[in-house]
Amino acid sequence: MGIKSTMPSQPHISVIGSLNIDFVTSTPRCPGAGETLTATSLTVTAGGKGGNQATACGRASFTAPATQDVTVSMIGAVGANDVYYSTLLKPALEKSGVSTANIEESEQAQTGSATIIVEDGAGGENRILVVPGANHMGMMADAGALVDVVETQVVRPGVVVLQGEIPRETTLGLLEYFNGGVSGEERVHVVFNPAPVYPEGIELDALKHTSVLIMNETEAVQMSRSIAGLPVSDSTQPTELDDLQPEELAPRFHETAGVQIVLITLGAKGVYYSTRSGRCGAVPGVRVPKVVDTTAAGDTFVGYFSTALARFLAKGEPLEAFDSEIESAVKTANAAAAKCVAARGAMQSIPFAYDIE
């Protein structure tokens, strides 16, 4: 079945980030040190924050099963001749409407992997161990090479999505390039999800003029330390999360770094949004009858919001004018993330837009 475009000039998103194979073990509870438990199941799935967010962008752009109104390109790296890539990861992306033409098959490293323990007795909470592999080698360790890939695409993207699972220096280089580019209609807008936050933080000069910054509660606390020039701790104290005031924290990123849109996801409590031009508010959480697996929920939110933004920018409107649509975009992204947590897995749990009520 062919795919038709519903726009004369179709918006384009490039996602630069990690691609992993996820080994997901479900267990009633996590074992303690030296303890062996019998787990419930093991599944092998396609994942990586970059791959998840590209999948979410792709699936968010399907307004009907055969109608995709946003072009989505994945830029990343996998190990050469990896059977998991050809039989699992690549098909998962392409069936979600994501181009894989710019994925490097590296001879230097294996495909990245994530070992995910899903604790059924704790409401589907997960613990993740990541082996970066090809995500930290070759093209992915060279911001200039990645910029060349973006700039030589047939259609220049209006939105570039970045996360924290590729080398820090690469991310800094990409932020500096795209945030320091031309203004107006030709500008590429960066959606940055600093997940995980690098222990060394993000330099303020690189973060400046980012179009959209999306963080969860822990990341928001860590990033606030970073822009204040304080050390970024690997762990966040419970009291810091208890004391988190999104309405006080978000303006710091507008004032200090000139970030236009700040989104802080608060789990079941919903999402706080704020724009540099003065629009702010809170969208309540979506009630989920049973949380099965929280893997990729944040990535789903990022992808859906990025897609709404790309559609808007393709109309030639300035970013500031998105204030009129931001609440609707946040609500849709939040609903998609809620649907994601009701199913197991990463990419396969991300809903298509036409399946969201």
C-alpha cells in the first residue's frame, strides 16, 4: 500500500541519536546482590533513544494507515553485518515510516545494546544498562560528519531531534552548529532531550537558543545545576524532586540560555510547559488503568511533540507563534505516552497517531 502526502511541502525531521538492541527481562522484583531469581520472560526488541524517538516521530505522522504527512530520517550507526539490525531494528524503523538511508553500518564496533529489567511488582518501573557500541564510534563521534549528512539530505529538515546517548562532544558540536545557524525560515530548530544528562553537564554556550528543551523531573534538576555552573550528580536526592517547582525552574532556561520552549514531564502528574514569549501552563496526567512498562514513554512524548512542531513550522510561521498550539501539542504527546506505558517494549509499544482517541 502506497503512502501519499497531504501537504504540498512536507515537513521533515532528522533524528540524530542512538540505536540499540534491547534485551528486556520481566521479573516480579529485582534480585539483591548475590541473589538469583526466576524471571517471567525475556524479549529481544529494537530500541535506543534515537531509534525510539524517530519511531515516535514516524508513527505520529500517520494520520491514517496509508497517509504520512511528515518525512522522518534516522541518522545513527550500527555494527556491520548485524543480524539484529537487518531482521529487527531496520524493519521496525521502516514500518514506522522512518528512512534508514543515513544509518552507518560500522566496521569498528557492535550495535549498541541495552539490558532492561522491568519490575512488574513496582508498576512496570525499569532499570537499564547500556553498552554504547557503534553509538560512540565512527560517524557518531564526529559532529562535522553528522552535520554533513544533515545538510546533504535532499530536503533540509526543519527540526533536528537530539538526545544524550551519543558522545557528549558530538552533542555539543551539533547544538553549537544548529543553534548558531541562520535565523528565520531557513533555521533548523533543535528539539533537545538531555537524557541521560551527561555527568559533565551541557555548556551554556551550546544550549543557548535551543528551540525546545524537554526534560523529566530528574533531568530538570540536573540541567538546572549545569546551567548554574554546578557539578551534575549522577543521582538526584528525593528531596530535590519533592521540592521541584517547574514554574520557577523553567524560566531559568529562558533567561539564562534563551531557550524558547521548555517542557518538564512529571510522570503521572502531567507536563509543565513554558515559552520564552510568556505562555505557560500545566497539562494533567492521563489516567492509565494499568502501567505495564514505562520504557520509551518519554521518547514517545518527544517524538509526538517534535512532529507537531515540524508541521507548524512547515507553514512558514515563526517559532513564537507556536504558543497558540503548544497546549494542544503537549496534550496529544502526553496521551501518546500514556498509551505507550500500557504495552510492553520500546518501539513496538509506541502508538500510531490514528490509534489515539
